[in-house]
Amino acid sequence: MKAQVMGLMFMVAGISVAPAAFAEGTGKVTFNGKLIQETCKINAGDEDKVVTLPQISTQSLTAAGQTAGSTMFDISVSECPAGLNLVAAHFETAHMDPDTRNATNQAPTATAAGLVQVQLLDRDGTTPILLGSSGAPVAISGGAAKMSYGGQYFATGQTTPGDVMAVVNYTLAYQ
């Protein structure tokens, strides 16, 4: 009988400790945001940009983390409503490598270059923009703004020859 009571006491003690141990390993994420009705208009030709990176040798990309072929591009907006002061492109996470947060190569498998991604760059041409984040905001002046960004090859190892095609969706973000 004494053994049963002791066993029951240990079981109850274990149950009362379990919630405390569980609580220490948990947390929460709260998302806050704001939607606005009016927006700037993306200028014709800038909605769906095609940026051609230079043709380079795989010898330029022989190890993980190496980059080459940086190429700049612009996204211009106009007809921005009064009250909007800053704008930036927010680059979405579709087709993102979760480790590097770069855009993965979406070229058809049969012709795709190996171990290469496309890394976005901010307007200085050197600072990487991780997918899921925005570039540096640009001032809206006279209802218009021009955002400059870049893209470059990013090796995840010794690259192999082939085609590179990456698609990055963006949304205008305001401050």
C-alpha cells in the first residue's frame, strides 16, 4: 500500500512539473501590419522586368558564396497619392532557398546550370537583399520614385554549366 501511495505521489509530481517544462519551450509570434487602399502605379514595362545577367564562366563560381555578374535594374512608380513618403519593393519568398534566402534556379532541369542561384542587391549594388524583405526605401517626390536594385549569380558550390532563370515577385511597400 505504501508503495502504491509513493508511486501515485511521484506520478502527480511529474504531471505538475510537465506544464512548467512545456511552457519554457514555447512562445508566440504576433503579426501586425497595415493595408492601404491607394497605391503608386508601377510604370509600364516595370511590372514584369526581365533582367539579363551576363554570360560568365563556371570558373568564376567555383565555391559556395562566390558571386559574379551583378546587373542593375530599376522599378519606377508614378501617380503616388499624397501622404505616401517612401516606397520600396518587398521581395516575396516564392522560389526561395531557405538557407541562403536567394532565388533558386528555375530553368528546366535538362538545361539548368547547377549549384547556382540569383541573389538580389540593394541600390548600392553590393548589399544583398534577402527574399522576404524589402530594399532600402526611396523618397517619393512629385508623386514619383525610382527604385534601383541588382541581381547577380550566387554559387552554392562548384557550379556546372547551363541555363539560369529565377523569378522573384515583388510588392510595393510604403512608409
